[in-house]
Amino acid sequence: MAITSKLKPEDRKLLIEGAFEAKKGTYSPYSKFPVGAALLTSDGKIIKGANIENASYGGAICAERTAIVKAVSEGIRSFSGLAVVTNVEKPISPCGMCRQVLREFVSLKMPILLVPANYPSPSDDETFTEGGVRETDLDELLPDSFGPEELELPRGE
Ligand SMILES: [Zn+2]
């Protein structure tokens, strides 16, 4: 029996569908590891991102950062969910750099859905939500994190 999502079913559906749609935008000829990410804004819009690689490997950007950079650069700073999907048939977590970038703009408790490629998966992992989706948040993925509030603290010269 799967645990219950914190998201409304319609928001969860938008996010999962958005992540699969976003993955179609991947440019990943080097890693051959397509990733799609969808951010749900507080006013109900979906912002999609895919991983975009480069012949100069360091120029690559992940799907999660593509989505957040697109949103923030359009003036959107308020989010209520994120979904990430790859071509792997299990939930795959955002990399460390993406976790830190997300930390700047999303709440520690905002639901993050890690969606298996074969969603809805017949996974019998009881810690997952419906369809084999792992639902987590930054509190769990990036514990004891450093964020913008730390720069507001009084400090010496
Ligand atoms: Zn990343």
C-alpha cells in the first residue's frame, strides 16, 4: 500500500505529465541520460526543463536547473511542486548542485516527485506514493543546508 501524496491529485498529475513532456526537450548526446523536470508555480502553471549538454562537458546544465532558471528569469519565484523523470525505471534524485540551486527558491517542505520511467510502476515499495513515485523534499534531500537566510545573520568583518 503506497503512502498518500501531499499534493492535490490534479497538481500531481500536472507535474508528472509535465516532467515526461519536458524530457522530450533533452539534448544529451554525451551522457545518453535524458532528464525532464517540471515545476508547478503557485498560480498553477507548469515550467518545463530538460538537461542540455555541451561538447565542452562543463557547459552542461541539468533539467532541474533549466526549469528553475527559466522560471526565475521570467519573474516567477513561487513554487508548489517539482517532478523529475529519467529513462531509468526507478526514482532518480537530483544532483547536489541542483539541490543547492533549488534551495535558493523553493521551500524546504515543497513536494519533490521522483518519477520512475515506467510510471505508473508496479513498485511495491511502501515508502513511495501511487505509481512508484518517491515523494520527498529539500529537507530530506539537502539536510542542514546553507541558504539565503544565513547571509542575513550578523557577522564580524
Ligand atoms: Zn543536477
